[in-house]
Amino acid sequence: MPEPRITASQRSAVIERARGCCEYCCAQERYSPDTFSIEHIQPLSKQGTTQLDNPAFACQGCNSRKYTATEAQDPVTRQWVPLYHPRQHSWSKHFTWNEDCSLILGLTPTGRATVEKLQLNRIGLVNLRRILFALGEHPPLFE
């Protein structure tokens, strides 16, 4: 029997937990022209569930690039490592911001692999981060 879909109350809980930000690239939905999605960190096709420890709030760019991936190659070591898992990993352990908070820098193999696989520094995101930083609206605080 197929896994039930995310309910409206689950969706609200996921968005509230994420504080309206993509749990991967930290984009703020309120400044996005596109709606965000509830994505499954562990895809349903890989035995993921709709229990609240599995869904994540994600922008369309991150959701599309992640798709069903759960691991990627670290660009430094070339080893396959798990992608960042918003429920199991601390964002600040795996990532940091550059000086003007326009770029996400991977600190660990998982961080670097996630930055590359999800392209967390897409040009549109970088430009938006610069503008929002200048306005005091970036980076969002969620840890």
C-alpha cells in the first residue's frame, strides 16, 4: 500500500520548523518568486516515510537538484558521502558563510558534496543574498 501524502498539518509543521527557509540553501520563501516544496530527505522510493522526521522544506532549485539522491561525491576527496540531512546533521557543522554571507562554504565532505550536488551557490541565490545582506535580512537565523 502506498505511503499517505503529507497532510496539511504536517506541511504547516515542516514550514514552521524551517522558519520559512529552504533547509538546504537557506533561501527565504517570502523573497522567492516560486513556491517551496515539502521534500522527502529519505525519498519514498528508498523507504522514506512521511513521518515528521523525514520531510524538509526546500526551494524548487534544491528540491530539483536533490531529487532522490541521498549521497554525492565530495569534490575534494572524490569519495561518496551522505548529503546533508536536516534532521540528523547540524547546519553549522557542515557549512559556513563567506564574509558577506553570499556563498555557502562546505566545511566537511558532506557539506562540500551537498554544496556541489544541490548547487547551493546558484547565481540568482548569490545575488539575492547580497541584496538581502545589505538590507539586514540575510542570513536567516535558524540554528
